[in-house]
Amino acid sequence: IMNKLYVGNLSPSVTVEDLKQLFGERKLPVAEEVLLKSGYAFVDFPDQNWAIKAIETLSGKVELHGKVIEVDYSVPKKLRSRKLQIRNIPPDLQWEVLDGLLVQYGTVENVEQVNTDTDTAVVNVTYSTKEEAKVAVEKLAGHRCDDYAFGVSYISDMDAAGPQTARSKRGPRGSRGQDTEAGHSTGLAGPSASRSKTMDLPLRMLVPTQFVGAIIGKEGLTIKNVTKLTQSKVDVHRKENAGAAEKSISIHSTSEGCSAACRMILDIMQKEASDTKVTEEIPLKILAHNNLIGRLIGKEGRNLKRIEEESGTKITISSLQDLTIYNPERTITVQGGLDACCKAEVEIMRKLREAYENDLATINVKSLLPPGGALWCNASCSSQSVVYLFIPTQAVGALIGKKGQHIKQLAQFSGASIKIATAESPDVTERMVIITGPPEAQFKAQGRIFGKLKEENFFSAKEEVKLETHIKVPSSAAGRVIGKGGKTVNELQNLTSAEVIVPRDQSPDENDEVFVKITGHFFASQVSWMLAAPHCMNSRYRGLLRYVTGIGVSATLCYVTGIGVSVMLCYVMLCYVMLCYVMLWGWGSLVHYVVLNYRDRGLILCYVMGMGFLLCYVMGIGISVMLRG
């Protein structure tokens, strides 16, 4: 019960009337029920908002009959488990900063903001274990941030009341909100305690940088008003892409809440444009993942045309050429009046949500398949690799995102499982990100992580993002990675500019595997796939590898495959035969006999060439077997 409070450290002379008088003086609703005991009391308030206000107003701040009273939630010991409430959070504190602070003490499963009337923010946090929550209470209580001291309390954890049956039904968790129950609020996060599925896909807008100040308002009052009136969570990403002409805004709410917030933001921008005498029309710009755009457009553009006709707007979508591996979003630009743009937004987001939910359903169906994938999958599609990527500790919050949204979207975009390991100690400078998935999923996930660190300015504009990556290889292959006298590893380093280290003193694990450490920029780090999973390297990846490491490595890869050797030797044999023919009979004779008199010498030439191809292919297979050992 989130409105029942414990009032402790009371003087024996305190009466029920004293407590009611105290509440009245502090403009708190006089509790109807006050249960007074020896040295403490239990008080019921009308709702959680009043309970929070009572805690912040009274606890440790008010003296009654010569003793400073303590006020906190009344939570039985058996229900003090994994769930906490953190109060008095600075109103302008970025979610990424708060997330980065929370994950220092354990794996955070869920974070929900509580809608309150206070000037500061309040969140309910769920940790993975009771022990992690206990450490968080000890470390965060009284923690100062921008001259605000956090208040931390246990809140009722119903999972701890009995057998952990509820938790056992949940799927495997990532670092944040990855389970099926993550959509339910642990507090009063909106109009209802449980969220609709549509909240999983936020409305992402792109607004001119010149209007960001007006949207936020003085001391954040305007954006707070938008949040309160629309029951939405609105994130203005003003620190991303420093110097950019436009900034993104993420709105998390129901479809109605998102649309209401969108209308208010458009209205704010139009008023600001009028006040500053900006004559240009301000379009509505919506960001959407490229995977959803095709279904928004529809067959032959029918969906988009219908939305344009019904709303009276002009809609354009940014080119595919604007996409990068770091940014898979496209910009949907809607031009028209305020009402027309808002009407179009409703239909556009409805289509995007439908596509998004269909994708989620497909993912859920795949998750029910037996290990190794569907029966019709070949062996390569079920190949899973694990990569351990190390990022700066202060970047953890940005990677996770508000309420785990960014890491959740990253996992969906890439198709990889992404988890952030618990910090070994509070003062570590790096945190390990565990990425599990096939090569293509690994490439997407790592690329986005490198890009995110650059976007969030964890590296300077002129500085290249270089991270340390660990992969596991069979201990028997470690020697081949190093090469005789370190020749192989030196060649890899020269070709890729990555630092590759195979520690000689490490002992193999239970799977007889050892770690290889690779440090470098994104493309250089992809050399790991040559070491970890060469059998998964399809033609698409070989093409990528040429781009990553240059023609030298790709030629080497071709050389160590049977078909590669055979093609190279065939080419050499063909050149040799042609050269001999030209030397004996000249170029004119070559053309004459091959084209006109193919039945004699031309036939002999074809026969020699055919035998050469066959001989080279057999030799190539043999050399490949010997090289692979």
C-alpha cells in the first residue's frame, strides 16, 4: 500500500491530536486513521502523492515534543526486497545520468517515473536481487546531486511475499525492462497502472534547434506542463549532435497521450515562430525506423496517398541514402496546417505501431522455436557468437536509455541479445557489454554502440571511438592466431590498425576456450570474426571484410579456401597457355585458329585449358586441407 506511512522516533508524550495538528499546519490532509503505538505511529493518507509530500515535508525536518520525527513508507520486512522509491531527484536531471547512477549498484530491471505535484522527480526502481537493492539503499540514501539530497525507501515487493513463482514465469532478462511484465508500472506512472502495448513505440519528433528553449521553457516549466497535461514522458535530446540544426524529442505514452503532446509541441513552436517573426512554415517531422517505412508507404504508395488525402497534407520521406549504420531512422516530413498535421500524425503513428507490433509478434514466435532455430533453418542461421565489449562507465546510462528504451530498441534493431554486466566495484572506469547473436546481428549492435558513444560526446569530435573487445577462441586455435614468432597477429595489426592480444598465461575455461583481446575503432574490431567464426563468414561478410581490412586480408581469405586457390591457379594456368600460344603462333594466329579453325589447334587449346582447370581445382582442395591443418 503506497499511502500508508510509518512515523517513528516519537516522544512518549505525543498524542493522536498532536500528529493531526502537525499535518494540518503543514497543509497535509488530516488523516482519518492514525494508529498510535509506543514511540511510533501508522498514518493513512488519501493517495501516494500526499504520502510522498508528507515524507519530503516531515521526515528528518520537523521536531515534535523535542524529538525529530522520521516518516517513511510502512512496508513489512518480508516485503522489503527488490523495489525502491527514490525521491527529491533534480527536475532537470537527464534520464541517462540517473540510469548510469542506478546501474552502478546492480542490474536494474525496471524504472518508472511517479507523477507527483512536487517540484522534484520521483521514480520507482526494481533491482534484480534483494542484495543489489540493499546496496542501492545504503549508497543512494542522502546522495547529493545538483544540491538535492536523494531520499530512498523500500516499497512493497509482492514477489517477495511468497514463492518466486511470478518471477519464474518471466523470460530471460537483459539489463533493463526486458521481461514480459516490464510494461506494468510499479508506481502511478500514468493514467493507469498498466501500460498499453502502444507505449513501447515512442513518438520521435525532429524539431529546429532554435525552438528547443521555448519547448523546455524557463526552468523546464513548459515541458513539465506538457508532461502533466498529456500524461506523457517527454525527453528533449538537446545534448545530442552538438551544433546540429535539429534536435530529436521522444514522447512515451499511449497513442492519445503522444498525439496530445505532439499537438502541444507544434503549437509552442508556431507561437514562438510568430513571436520571433519566422515566416517559414514549420513542418511536423517524425523519425521512424527504416524497417517500418515500407509498410507505412504501402503497395504503390497507397497508404501514404490515403493519409495525404484524408488529412490534407503533403508527406515526404527522406532518402535511403541518408541512412547510416549508426542511424537507421528516416525522417517523415508532414507539411500543412496544425490540425492537418496532427490528423496525419495519428494515422502515421497508427501504421507504424501496427508494423512494430507485427514485428514484435514475429520475434515472440521465433523465441518459442526449439534451440537452433526452425527446422527449415540451415546450420549457419543458428550460429551464435558472444562478444564482450567494454564501454566507459559514464556511458552506461546513455546506452540503456530512459527506462531501458534505447537498449531495448537496439536489441530489436540488431537481433542480438545485449546485456550490461554488473560493475565489480563502484570505482570501475569501464563496464562490460555482453552481445550474443549471429555475425550480422553482432555487426549491427556493435556499430550502433560505437555510434551512440560518438553521438553522446563521450569522445571528442576529432577523437576516434576505440573500444576493447574480447572474444573467445578454442585454445587449440590460439597458436594459429599468434602465428610463428607472432607473424600472424602482427600482420593483422598492420592491416587493420587494431591491437590484437592473445594472453599467453591464461588458462582455458571449462569449454577449453581462451580470450583474445582486440582494441580499435569499429571496423578494425570486426577482425574478431576472422578469428572467432570463420565458418559463419558468408559472401556478404567477405564483402564487408574487404571494406574493413583492405584487399590484403580478403585475398588471404580467398587463398586459404579451396575454391579460392583453384580459381587463382586456373587463372595462372590460363595465362601461361595463352602466352605459350602467342609465342609460338602470334596474336593473329591465335585469333585465326581459335575462331576459324577451332577443330584443330583451337580444340587442343580448349582441351589443355579444361585439363588445367581440373588439375588446379584438385590442387586447390589439397592445399586448402593442408593449410587448415
